[in-house]
Amino acid sequence: MTVVFGMVCFFFMPNTPGDSRFLTPEEREHALRRMREDASGSSTIDVDDEKFNWHWVKMALMAPQTYLLSLLWFFLLVPLYSFSLFLPTIIFGMGYTSTTAQLLTAPPNMTGFVSVIVCSYLSDRFKVRGPFIAGGTVLGIIGYAMLLGSERNPVKYAGTFFIGLGVFQCSALMMGWCSNNLAPHYVRATGVGVIISLANCSAFIGTFIYLSDHAPRYILGHAIALGALCLTLVLTCVLVAYLRWENGKRERGERDDRLLQPDSHRLGHRHPRFKYTL
């Protein structure tokens, strides 16, 4: 179904707001104006007029945030994949029947659903990503600590709520964080593709850490997921510190020399007026 809908979207989804048939001319112009404002000076060309150039690919591949975000998301997806796939197994290991275990997976996942909606809204409202991701990883760490440290089923089940509350919203915000800090259009498209490709390699780890030999407590799987979240928290703090440092340099005018370069019209996210989203 994913492949089929992907093919359908290729023919029906517009490339840019200017190509959309369901918007009026005024709405298309408003959308393009918002995109120009969001660019914060990273490009003087409308996305409709922007042409592909390998310069943009190189910029995406040379950006430090591309690899910091890839590494951060890689470790975040280890518990996300394992939790999504093995939550019934984890609950079954608490002593419940298979049917009951399946039913008990719904509340933690619903908690994750609510957290994605709420945190996405608040993150957009306050225009920050990192603090919400850091907070989510802390909740996930608490959840896995409860699974590891207690033998009481109510405590362990409560831990799954902390994990659902923290991990799901982090992954949703990561997509926005990647897009916010790469510009313009082709740099963002390249960078996000690279980040997602590298980060999803964590599936090779996340899908093999809960082994039947380790039932019923699955200590190794919980420990690996906990360690991955700890690394996610550290990398989030490192990335926020780097982006704040870079924004400070731009505010003090220490990046204005880039405006004197011959290609100053295509600096992208390296433009002194472009501010990174923390």
C-alpha cells in the first residue's frame, strides 16, 4: 500500500505551493511569501524559480548539523523501533496472556499519540525543538529504568507509559528540527534524505535486542534502549549548544564576511541572517 500511494502521490502532489491547483492565486502567493520569510535571507530566489545545482547537495553534505542530527536520530530510533515492535512481547513477559498483552498495548500507544499532538503544537508555538526532545528522552529513560529496576508488574507497566510519552514525540519533532536547520529547498531535500537514510539504519539494532532467550525480563533489550536514550540526550544537548553558539556568532556580526563572497546569493543556511532553531 505504501508503494502504491507513493506512486499516486508522485502524480498528484504539487512540488511547491505555486504548483498547487487547490489553492487560489492569492493563497499561493501568501504561501510563497511565508516561505520567503521562513528562509531568513538564506535565498533570494523563490522556491518556484530555484534550480537544482550540485552546490546545494555539497552544502547539505558539508553541514555539521546533518551528521549530528543523523547520529541523534539513529540512537533515538533504537528504542522507538524496539518499543513499537516488541511492546506486546514486553507486556507478555510480565505474565499476562497474549490476548491481554495485546489489549494492554493500546493505552501506552495512545499516550504516545497525545504527546505527539501536544508537543508538536507547543514546539511550534515556542519555536524550539531541542528542549522538547531532551525532555522526551528523560521520560523514556525513566520508563526503561522502571522496567529494569522493578519486578512489580504495575510499576513496569507504568514504565511503558513513560516510554510512549517520551519517545514517540521525539521522533516527530526530529523531522521538523532537520527541516528547520537546512536551507534552501534543495539543501533541505538532500539533507533530510541523508539524515533519514542514516538514522533508519538503527532498525538493524532495534529489531534484534529483544530475544526469546532473555524472557521474561528482557534486561539486555531494556539496557540497550536505555543506553541509546542516554546518548540521545547527550547529543541533543551538544546540538543545541552548537546551534546557540552559531546563532550568537551571527548576532555579533562574526559571520558577516560571508556576504562579501562571490556566491553570497546562495549561502543558504550559512547566511548571517539565517537563525538556527534550537
